[in-house]
Amino acid sequence: MLSFHLVLIGVVFATFGEVNTLYGEGDEYFYDRYDGKPAFHAYVKDNRPFSGNDILKFDEVLTNIGNNYDPITGQFTAPKTGLYQIACTIQGHRTSGVTFQIQKNNVRFDLGYAGGRDWQAVTRVLLMQLKEGDKVFVQHRVPRRKETVAGNRHSYFSGRLLQ
């Protein structure tokens, strides 16, 4: 069993190493190699206050194939029409609960709540039919609440075109 895990870890590291190398050598090659299918994965870098109608900015971007996720606005813009998998995990900092919603073009698509006990987190994984130009983002849900989202790679937002 141990050898299986070591092989699996080696494959994961080899894959991530290849991705980093190819991405650094030329965005066009990397994007074409994956049949033009956009994908992104970004974390909240530092603990972040979250209140009002804030859009959560996931500012530590690890993957951004096609450059369709904007860490400044926190929004993913679909470059083509299709079926996308969108996922996020939100963790409250210490005992902070976090209320959020996943928006599609300023319309609530899904709700989430990470309970306010000892670093609780919640993960939402969605299938969304998006049209070219649709925007998807994570927004605070209860404006009167002042909450804190855990950073340090505890909270993430990701998505990819399935077909």
C-alpha cells in the first residue's frame, strides 16, 4: 500500500511540475494542449474580513488556464458556452461563521454557510451551464454580518470547462 501512495504522490508531483514548467514557457502552448478548456484554482492568501456585499477575492492564483479568472475582481468570466464545474471551500477564521453565495451574473445560484465553531468549513461543488461572457463569483450573503474568511490556503475557488 505504501508503494502505491508513493507512486501516486510521484504522479501528482510530476503532473504539477509539468504544468508549472509548460505554463511558464508559453500560455498559448499550454492552453492548446488542453484543447482550449479553461480552468482556474485560487486561494485566499491571508485572513480576510468579509461583510456587506463584498465579493471575495481569491488572490493566490495557482492555475489560470486561459486567464479567465481575475484575482482583482474575484470573478471568473466564461470564455465559451458550455457545462462548467465550479467549486469553492470557505473556512471561517477561528470562530467566525461565514455566509456566502455563488453568483452567476449577479443572480444567486447557490448558498453556503461555514458554521462559527473552531475553524469550520463548507465546500460547494456545482455544475453550471454558462454562456460566453457569464461571470461567476463568491459574494457575502448577509450584509449586516461582519465575518472573517480564513486564508493561508484554507479557502479556495476553482472551476473548469467540462464540455
